[in-house]
Amino acid sequence: MVNPINNTLAKTLSKTLISLALITSFTASSEAVAAQEQIALTGEIKQGGLLVGKTLAQNTVSLNGKAITVSKFGDYTFGFSRDDKQSYQLVITSVNGDRVEKTLTPEKRSYNIQRIEGIKKSIMQPNPKSVARARQDSKQVKTARKVASSLNYFAQGFIPPIEGTITGVYGSQRVYNGVPKNPHFGLDYAGNTGDPVKAPASGTVLLWVPDMFYSGGTMIIDHGHGVSSTFLHLSNSYVKQGDTVEQGQVVAAVGKSGRATGPHLDWRINWFNVKIDPALVLKVKPLH
Ligand SMILES: [Zn+2]
């Protein structure tokens, strides 16, 4: 989805462009202004949505006053959490100080309730040793998701990691053995143990741990600028931490390790600590 331009500012900038064209023959600066006339974005402005934008590499981008990294190709990204109720001011500033702004208000969504029975008592009421392990796991995951690399693979679109029926969606309120727990943030695909899992986008393997307490075999792949994929409950990995992976490359195998009732793939997307809906990420189309 490409959003409409901010008309008033566009008009103002057109005038600037005309006057610039009259006083100078520098095509570079005319282009800079021309490119400022619109904000090019793809992705859904919804709770759980990831937005990918393109501008000139030398422009600066901010969201509610916070700087957003722009790649050397002009790509940038940000996302909205499950219950995000804020409005955002996206501002693009060119080197000569011209600004374009756009207000983004993520559309509200409603989430379903999913009841899951038959979780082992050892998982539902973990012993102190398991609690400590789970805490360590979560620290490792948080650290990996803080990585802000300059990779720009997030801007090249995503593919589903496996071909499979979707059995669980993002945002569902989960009730385990009758006890309400945290919402589910992944997209669950049905699969058999050993089924190949592909990298949804190219990137670098940030983490592979075969036996996390809740999530079992857990892999995190960095796609750049804080965007990462996480796979849970894996039975095997074919890559290791630090490896570079290509979109579509088989990186792991489906499993049922950790808190899983059966073999399936749970795929998650993050923008730093913001949990994004992978189903919406699949709709992000590359901008050129
Ligand atoms: Zn899941």
C-alpha cells in the first residue's frame, strides 16, 4: 500500500522546486526536493503492522521525534505493537531543511481467545530451576532483538517460512489449562517434525539455542534495522550463530520442543522489542 502524499506540503514543496529550478541548474538539489514531495511507505497502518519506507539516503527520518535509521539505499522501517493506541508523526527532513510530515494512527484490531488444554504440569508450574532457565532464555532473546544492524533485507519483502495450514494467529489471548496467559505473538503453521523451515528474508543468524524452557529449539535471524524473525519449537538447525542466510534457504527443522502440544512452526517478527504480526509482514511489498 502506498499512502497518499501530504497535499499542502507537496504544493509548497512544488513551489520551492520551481523557484529552485529557476535559480539553479543543480539537478541534485532539484531531485532532493522532488523526492521530498511524498512519503513512500508500504505495509499496513494497523496494530501489529510493520511499515517500510523509502526516501533519499541523505534525508533524515523521525517518528514522534525519535530518529529512525535510514539505510544507504534510503530504506527505513518501524512498527506498531499489538495494543498500540498512539498516533505518530512521521517527519522526513532533507539536507536543505525541507520537511514533509504524515500522521499515522494504527487501526485498532480485535483479537480472539484461544484455549489450550493438556499442557504438562512441569511446564505450567515450573520448578525454581526451570524458572531460572526461562529467565536466562528470555534475557538472551531480548539481547538478540536489540541488535540494530545496517542490513536492509527487511525492505525486500518476506516469504512464508513453510507451506502449511495456519493454526494460530498473532494477538490471540491464550488460556492454558484454563489459566489466562500472555497473548500469542506468533503465526503458527501446522507441520511435521523435520519439515524444512526457510528464512523468510535474508539476514544473519543472531541466536540458536536448541533447548529453551518454553520455546524449545529457538532461532533468531536479523533482517536489519531491528527487524528480526524468531522460530520456536524447532527440532534442528542447519546454520549457526553468525551465519549469513539467504531468503528461502532452509535454516531449521520443525519440531515440538518446549511448551508445544505437537509439532508446528511458530514464527515471530520483531521490530526491536515491538512484537509485529508476521501475517502483515508477508504483505509488505518492496518499494523501488
Ligand atoms: Zn505458537
